[in-house]
Amino acid sequence: MSAEIISGKEIAQAIRGETTERVAALKENYDFTPGLATVLVGEDPASQSYVGMKNKAAKEMGIYSRQITLEADIPEDELLGLIEGLNADPEIHGILVQLPLPKHMDESKVLLAIDPAKDVDGFHPVNVGKLSTGETEVLAPCTPAGVVEMLVRSGNDPSGKHCVIVGRSNIVGRPMGSLLLRKAPGGNATVTTCHSRTPDLGEVTRLADILIVAIGWPEMVKADMVKPGAVVIDVGVNRIDDDTRERGWRLVGDVAFDEVKDVASAITPVPGGVGPMTITMLMCNTVDAGVRQAGIQE
Ligand code: GUN
């Protein structure tokens, strides 16, 4: 039996449609437009591409977007000054500083400078703390928030299920656990987190009703690590060499898709799985942040 494919592309498209309507209604009913500022320091091509996609998505949904690009050698104080200005700017409700930052900058200090109310990445310690203590009115990191949407919208509500997360990063694994544990829609799961130092990973992953993999290790989860009928969410995006492709590489996840799809009941592909959800959830966070800052009761 081959697993059902959970398409992030399709779910993201549906959420983008809903968000576009929500933004139009905010304009119509309250003359309010949410605004997002993206800050890119330096010229890393991957970061340039991500930031470009974020601004394009914002514009498509009717969100005001301001893209700020700074030289790689700009002093940290100047970036902190810019953030201070954005914190006070009434047109801006979400601030995203693209990571990684150049080596001479202290990432934690920069993230700490962003007003938590405008922290649409959900990386500020205040928002991390709120999420960990189970608050529901919080800006949650976009990738794990996207995974929750995919589970719920594909009919795989995590409530009452044993979710095993492979990976403990601040961007995915840890906030993923907090979201799934919350007493809230999309939560109420039993959660186990394992990682690269877990002695027998397969022994733990085989317990999962829902297995979420974000470890950054190409095709690491094999079929014998998955319980038959489990739902498998692959957050990994890895480039591997492929001589059969003209460009010489292809993208694979952290899950060996071709073999795991015969064991799982549902699985996300790479590409076209979790990837498209991240930017979409950033837009949702920007609108949520704007609505809260403007004190609008929709
Ligand atoms: N770099 C890679 N992923 C992300 C992300 O989700 N947010 C930001 N700000 N930078 C990133």
C-alpha cells in the first residue's frame, strides 16, 4: 500500500487564499493594512532568494512589504538602530531579520532587539517562553506552525496521538514539541523528542503515530524505523549529488521517501511538502500581529 501524499503546496495555496480574503476584509472594514519588514544583511544567494519569496508572497496577499538590504560589513549597532526604528514604525507590524547573520554580529542580541509583538519569526525569548508555557495568543515559529496546519487540514489531528519529533533545533524541533503539547486546537498530543545522540533512534521512532523529522540528515529515516500506518512529516531539505540531473543535484528530505511511503499511511514529499508552508505561516503571523497591534476584533 502506498501512503496518501500530504501536499504542502495545496494546503499552502488554500491558506494563502484565506489570508488574501482576510487582508481584504481588514482593509474594507477597518481601513487597516498589515505591514512586514524584511531585513537582509549581506548577499548570500540563498538568503536573497528566501527574502525575495517572502516579499513576493506578502504583496500577493495585499500585505504591505518593505525589503531592507544592508551591506555585509555594516556595524551591528547600525542594524540594532534600524530595528529600533522598525519597532516604532506604525506601518510595520512584523519584522523578520533573515538568518544567518554575518559572523561579526551576535544573533541573539539582534533577535532580542525586535519588539516581541512584531517578532513574526517567533524567535524572541519572550515568544519562546510564552509558547513553552502553553499560551495560545503567541507568535509561533513558522515551520512548526505549518506542520500543525498540515496535520489538521489533512485529517490527522495530533490530539491524543503519540508524536515523535526527531531533531531539537530552536527553529523546528523544540517549538514543534511545544505546539503539539498545548491544550489547544492542533495540540493535545503525547510528545517525545529524540535527536542525534538518542542511542537507538529506530526504537523510539517506531512508537510514533505521527513522526516529524527535522534533523538535517539526508534520507536518514528508513522504512524499518516507521510503524506501519504512521503519518510521516519530513521537514528536511537536503541537496544531494545526482548525475542524472543536468544541474548535478536534487533535493531530498530527511526521510527515505521511496521506501517509507510503502509503510506510512500518509507522508509529505520533498519538495512540495513542508517547504511551501513556512512562508505562508509567516504571512499569517504578520496579519495576526497587525490585528493585535491595531486592537481590531475581527
Ligand atoms: N533562515 C532560515 N530559515 C529562517 C527563518 O525561518 N527565519 C529567518 N529569519 N531566517 C531564516
